[in-house]
Amino acid sequence: MAVSDWVSAARALTLLIAANSTPWVLGRLLGDHWNAPLDFDFTLRDGRRILGSHKTWRGLVGGVLLCAAVAALCGLEWRLGAGFGALSLLGDSLSSALKRRLNLAAGREVPGVDQLPEALLPLIVFARPLGLDGVSIIAVTALFAVLDILTTRARHYSRAQ
């Protein structure tokens, strides 16, 4: 891999981390303030919500804005960062909706389901402007998944405090 490939992969990983850690950080900092649910508390006929309770407008807006800022700091267009963040958090919401349909408890982590949509969706859509090839997409996705899984216990432990 050329140095430019490593730089592109590092930028993409940085964007993934920025988009996906921001909602958690904002939740820790702000508690119940501005935590309106993305699904507006809408439930389906089976009585279950569409998304988990941790999917909020605060997290979406914060994740998109921070991802835009991080993109600009990395020498990328802020619009690319905003779109990347929005797609990553959309992927995260899709996995949340899937877990609700599978009747899994809110907050339950499912390796793969919790990482792949939020990583692959923006990486594939923005592969060209980020300078990523297929190998880079797979490598960034795998590294993001490993980092996310390794930090799961710490995120859940601090939530219980």
C-alpha cells in the first residue's frame, strides 16, 4: 500500500470514529437534555419502537456537525464530512431498527450488526472522493469493528455509572 492509501484509510477511520463516538459523548455530557428520539417514540403494531432509545436527534446532528469539522481539519470538504457522518449514523440507525425487529434488548451489542452498516454505507458511497479502493474499505471496516467491539465494555460500564 502506498503512503497515500494509508493516509486515505486513516482519514476514513477518523471520520467513522468522529461520527459514531459523538452521539455517545453528547449523551454522557448532556444527559437527558436535547435527547428527542429520532423515531419520535413511534411504535409499530407489535408495540415496539422503530429505533432504540439511544438514537436521538442530538446524536445525529452532533455527529454530522463534528464529522464535517473533522473532515475540514483533515483537508477534506466539510460537505463530504457531513454527508459521511449522516450516512454512517443512518447505517447505525438501520442496525438499531433491525435489532428491534429481532426483539433484542435495547443497548444489546451484536458484533457485526452494530459495526458493518455504519462503516460500509459511508465508505462505499464516498470511496472515490476519499481515495479508497476495495481493500482499503475492508481494512477500515475491520479496524473500526475491532475498535468498536474492544470499547463496548467501557461504553456500557460508563453508561451504568
